[in-house]
Amino acid sequence: MKKILLGTVALVALGAAPALAADLAARPYTKAPAYAPAPIYNWTGFYIGGHIGGAFSGDNSIGTGVTASDNGKFLGGVQAGYDWQFAPNWVLGVEGQYSWLSGTNQSVTFGAPGALFTYADNQRGLASVTGRLGYTWGPALLYVKGGWAYADYSSSLTFNGVGVAIDSKTDGYTVGGGLEYLFAPNWSGKIEYQYYDFGNVTLAPGFTAKNDEHVVKAGLNYRFNWGGPVVAKY
């Protein structure tokens, strides 16, 4: 009986196998999706651009303590530079810029009757040549900068109407930092802070004032030799 049952099952299985094979449709072939590597943004190249913003004198600066004006001054200017992306996430660059200042022709009189000093100051602009080091991720670049600064200004001091020599200088240093973003092929925007220090100005024996500026600005750059993101090949 057991042999008869086993034989019957075997015959049924052999008969059903072709039918099942005929009913099974061929599995469709699906092509694997293509691998799309993430874009690598390239900061290497020259750039030119412009900026606008405001300049604010320090608490003890000529622009506040001497000429009695702590109001911010509007500025606008131009910049040019070169960046070199020397590692996947690091950028080294150099930049020169000039900013024109508005509303800076000011004067003040101080002293006592019979011994009056009059100081006049006309600061026309600020310039700098700086190096910068940045860290980039995707289209963003966070950077610090520092270097040589120049104050384009003229000043005079008189004592009872007679001119007096002033001990001051037009060159100094600047430090700052900012964030730049590549928002389109060949175009980047930035926000930036810079501090300018030109030392002390001696207006009279025992009377000195600091000459410095805090600057906040937004800028736009056109970048050469950058045609969009570079795609890594694997």
C-alpha cells in the first residue's frame, strides 16, 4: 500500500510540473540605477566683485571721542582675489579691496579760552590686502582673514588758528572673517566682518585718540575658471 501511494504522488508531481512551469511568467530584467556621485565644488580661481555695508568707529576712536560722531557710515567698494582649494575641504586665498566711506568730513574744537584746538578729519576710504584661510563643505565656505590695511583720509589740527603737526599714520592691520556661498555657476555671495586698527593719533601733548573701524558688509563675486560643480569619477 505504501509503495502504491508513493508512486501515485510521484506521477501526480510529474504531471503537474510542466503545467506549473508554463504558468510561471519570465521574471522581467530590471537595470540597476546609475550611481550619481555628489558634486564637489571647486573654489580654485580668480574672482572680482563688489560690496556694500557700514563702518562703525570704536568706542575710543577718532570717530567718536574726538569728532563726536558715533553714527555708522555707509560704505561701498570693490574687491578682487584668488583662491586655491588645496585639499578636499580647505581653501587658501589672497584678496585686495577698497571701500569708499560717506559722511566722514567732521571737525571738533576743544581746549580752554585762549588755548583752543580745532581738529578736522575727512576719512574717504579703507583699503586692505589680506590672506584668508577657509573650510568648505558643499557650496559654503567659512573663512578667516587678516593682513595690511590702509586708511585713505586727511586730517588737520590748529592751535588758536595756527597749524600743528599731528602724529598719526595711515597704515595698520586688519582681521576678520565671513561666510561665502556658491549659489550659481560663476557666482558667489558673502557676508563679512573686518576690524581695522591704525594705532593712536596724538592731537596735543597728553591728548591721544585711537583710530580704528568696525566694518560689516555683504558682497557679490564673479568667479573665473569655475563652470559649476566638478563630479568625482569612480
